[in-house]
Amino acid sequence: MQPPKIDSSSAEERRAFVLDAWKCLHCCDECGKCSILKGRDAETLYADYIEGKRSYMDITLQIRNRSVVTVVTE
């Protein structure tokens, strides 16, 4: 499912999308959502999208880039 476009949706529609997209599936080994959110609230992380300030994809990429673990080899 695609996120609602900012210019053609309400804040409530965007909030509902975020909450549905990030709801817990109670199967952490297969889902991976918890490891991406790292205990943070999806509604808080996507507040700028919900308020119509930034795109869903922009925020998602930022979250994923912060979740990447850097492996250092010597």
C-alpha cells in the first residue's frame, strides 16, 4: 500500500496510514519493524509526514539510514 500523498490527504489519513504500516505483528523474528523503530514511536518519528511537512519516503530513508550498523574491520 502506498502512503497517502500530502497534497491530497488529511493529517488523520496520514496518521492512520503510519499507525497501520507500523503496527506490531507480534512476530519479531520475521517482521523486523521493532528493530527499525528501536523502541521509538512511529507516530512521533513520522510527525513531519503527518503534519504535511516532509514525505513519508524521506522520513523512512532517514530512519533506515540511522538503523544501518557499520562494521569496522582491521
